[in-house]
Amino acid sequence: MSYQNYVIAAYAVFFVVLLWDFVAPRIAIRQLLRAARLRVARQARPDLNQPLTRE
């Protein structure tokens, strides 16, 4: 009885999970950085709902 297919499948699953553990945090960090940049840009632009004043 050969366990070759089982071993190949186990290694394949291991490498897929290893790759996901490498990629998933980078995706999350990229999303968080994008959200932070958008928040800063939103806070930096002038509020257009304020009435105009003469000073």
C-alpha cells in the first residue's frame, strides 16, 4: 500500500496554508493603511457645509 498520494496532498495543503499565512496579514495591513489615508484626506479637506464668512 502506497501513501504517496496522501503525502503529496498533505504537503500541498501545508504549502497552501503557509502561503495564506504569509499573504493574509499583508492584505489586512494594506486595507488598514488605505483606510487611514482616506480618513486623513477626509479630515484635511475643508467642510463645504459651513456658511461662508468674511473675516
